[in-house]
Amino acid sequence: KGLAGCLHKVILDGHVIGLWNFASQSAAGCAACIQSGEQTKDELTFRFNGEGYAVLYRPSSGPYNKYVFSVSLKFRTLDENALLFLAIIIATPADRYVSLILRNGHVYFRVGYGRESLLEMTSLEKHNTGNWTIVEASRLLIVGKNLRKTYLIFAGVLKVEGEARDGAPTPPPGQDSLPDLSDALFFIGGVPPGSLGTSNRLDLPGSFLGCMADIQVMQDGYSPLRGQSYGVEAGCEDSALDKASFRGRGHLQLPSHTLERRNSSFGFVFRTLQPTTLLMLTAFRKLFSKFEFFNAMDGNPKQGYYSVSLHDGQLDVRVDAGIGAAIISPRGHYNDGKFHSLAVTKTGRRLELRVDDELLGSAALPKKALVVRTQGVSGGLYFGG
């Protein structure tokens, strides 16, 4: 029988599935639920999934002081480069705005006054440490008078935890260049695709992965869930990250796992354009020498390893229990920039490789090679290098 009830939220592989985007439905049809159960969540903190955004508007009824613009928030992340906040009017040239981003872990505050006049300030310390960080940033215009003339002082202040910095835009703008953001859109944690056109003239980083709280713009509090949002949810409970990106010079190390005698398996999803690269390796920190390898044929237990790599775009899977490697190298190229799901299963000495749910090859370990031992919780499982 079909479901009699309500579906509140569907998430597949971390992506929200739109419940109204169906290809077909039963004759009885589906309708919106009158009421559905929902867990009470903390709506003071918000989690961004690294692919989302929130779009908010300034209340039209509130007063607006064009001489001062301020934004403050708390964030917690390990992201190096991400958008925290952007205020901009889409209908005008994209050279008058206020932005707050992370750049190489530093908090970067920038105000565009138009005509290439910019206020730019950066924190001295990195703050992508996974700890809560309080940021306050403001731009202001001070209008003064003396006996002879009126003078203008454009200034900016950036406070990050205990660090405070001030600065001024260069070249100095005129009074008519003061950004009027009374009707601006506020983008928090990211920007919807295509919202700012096809070019990235503002040199904005990608979406934010982490948590935010206490978001205030010109001393008014804002909730990312009160406007248009995607990839944002209330609360900030610790959760495991299941994605990692590599720039070609790093690696990720995790606790390793022994491939047991009877049934074991490992797998992951990858995407790359590199023709030749190491995807995964499980090994002891110091592999045995060539001399020890040849002496392993006497049957004494030796250190083993298993690895997955690409050579000229083709997969190369190797599993060695210490007395000789079993190799599976199927045809086909997988450096096409698309996601591919890889799974290796071990049943006794027999190995099978599946890519995108298709069996592509099999091999057998040498006799007596039943267990592939690793160093366990101390590490030894490497991804990306």
C-alpha cells in the first residue's frame, strides 16, 4: 500500500529533493500537508552546507542612515575561502557594495565606493580554526566643518575577536560616491547562481561551510531562514563531513582499517580531471624494502597495503597482504570531471571492483594471503596524496 501520511523533507546524498518536482503521481493525487510533525530546533544558530545561501531584505519601514553601515556576526568553520556577507543593489553597477569574506582563513572586509575606490581590510590572524569567532565591520562617513570649508572623512573599522583595525578607501571617493544600500539585498553564506550575472567581477569566493549566529546588519537582527534560502538549517550540532577537495599539494589521513579474512570492502566517490594521480592508499608509515618484499615469498607475515590510483586516466587497484599484490586495472578512462562511485569487495582471497555499480574486474590474492593488516586508529589511510 502507498504511504498514508506526510513527507516533510527528503534528502538524498546531502541534497534536498523538491517534493513537488515529481514526474508522475497516483490517481488519488498528492496535496500539501495541513500539519506535519517537526523537531524543535535551535533558531539562534544556523548551519550552512557549503553549497547554499540566504537572501534577505532590509525592512523598508525602518530608518536608514546612509553615513553608517555595519554588520556583525559569529561564525565557526574550517573553510579557507568563503562568503560570509554581501550587501549590494543588483540593478546598479556592481561596484558599490559591502562584503565580508574569508580569504585563506583571514577575515577580509571590503567596501566598493564606485569608480575603482575601495576600502580593503584584512585580519592579521587566521580564523578558520573551528572555534566561534566574533566579527564586527563597519564603514562610515564623518562630515565636519571648520571656518573655511566642509570636510569628509571616509573610514572603516574591522574587529575580529581581540583584534581591531581601521582604514580608509583609496583613492578617496567623493560624497556622491557613498553607497546607498537602503534597498540592497543581503546575501549570507553564498549567492544564488546567476544572481550577479555570469562574471565574478567582485572576486567572490564560494559558499560557506560551517555555522553562523547573531547576524546583525545596522543593529537589526536577521535570521537566514526568514528569506529565500538553500542549504541552510537551524541549529549547529556537530556532524561528520563526508566531502573533501584537494588542490594537488595536500592529503587527508584517517584511521586505517584491516581487510579481514572473510568479508571486507572499501569504496568512495571521486571526481577529477587529472590523468595520473593517487586517489587512496592504506599502508604502514614505512613500507618494507624491496629486499624484504622478495623475502616475503617464504611465507612469513609482512606488512600489506591497498591502493587506488589513476594512470593515464585508467584505474589501478592494488591489494597486497604482504606476499604479493593482486591488481585490477579495467579499461576505460575516469578523469572526465564526473563523479564516479568505486567499491572494492574482498571475499576470502577474491577481490571484485565495481565502478558506478558495474562489475569491471576481479582478481585473487596469493595463497595464504587472507588478511590485509593496517596500523589501525593511529592512521595510515590516505586520500589525495
